[in-house]
Amino acid sequence: MTKDMVEVLLTAEEISSKISEIAERIMNDYAGKNPVFIGVLKGSFVFMADLMRKINLYCDIDFMAVSSYGNKSETTGAVKITKDLEQDIENRDVIVVEDILDSGLTLNYLMGYLKSRKPLSVRLCTLLDKPARRKVSIIPDYKGFDIPDAFVVGYGLDYAERYRNLPYIGVLKPEIYKE
């Protein structure tokens, strides 16, 4: 799989260090509280697992599956919830955990959807932020890295369900995803 990369953008060590920083900020912000972490499947599962292991707070977790990409490299803009929450978030502090904030269309929709369920608060935590691709105004409360406008995979991020298991984040060669 490494042969399919233009370059390694972020190493496993860089990612781990940044997640420790994010976890510290969250623990400071939510000291004495019991937040609900909501992972956005499938991409966030690796990031969320590593983040949760570094969070020393009482907390709950849940997952949602939301799609706007399918097997494409560009968002379709149409958001579809394919798995909803299993628990009630009314009067709870919610932290949405996502792998990448790209156009913002999916997360903007999801944040509004979650706010309609009357939580105390909803914050966004993303490992990667790609501001050059933003189509709506959305700013993460917690973020790991700003990245360039490149197609990245690894560490949970995929192209057509491949590359999620890479321990780093790499830039995929364009010939792999061009249709």
C-alpha cells in the first residue's frame, strides 16, 4: 500500500503526540463533567479509539454513520445518516469526533441534526482540517492538524474502503483515485 502514496504527510508518532495534546485540552474543558463522544463512522474509529485511551474522564461513547462520498473522492453534498445514535443526548455535553473536516457540508448537517436533540453543548473534534476545501463556515473546537488540499488516506481515512489500516496519513497518488 505504501507504493500507492506520493508521500507520508503525518507519521504515527506525530499523530500520537497531537492526540495527547487534544486529550489534555478536552480533559481541562470537561473536568468534572461526563461528556458523550460521538464518533462519525467509519473514518473516525482509529482516531477515536486512540483519543479515548488518553481521556481520563467519566464519559460515554456512541457512533453515527453519515455518508456523502460513497466511493468517490469528492463529496456529493447529499448527506445520508446510515446509523443513528443509540442513546439520548438531551441535556448532555456532546463532542463529535471526526477524522477530517473537508468541505464542511457533512459536519455542518450533522452538527445541526445533533443540536436539534437539545444537548447542553455540541463541540467538534477533528484530527485533520482542510480549510482550502471549505464550502460552509464551520470551525472545529479541537483539531489536530491543518493539511493541504490533497487526497489523504490512512489512520482510518480511506479511498473505496482501502488504506484505513495504515498507521500514518499519506497523500494518495492521483492515478489511484482518478475516475
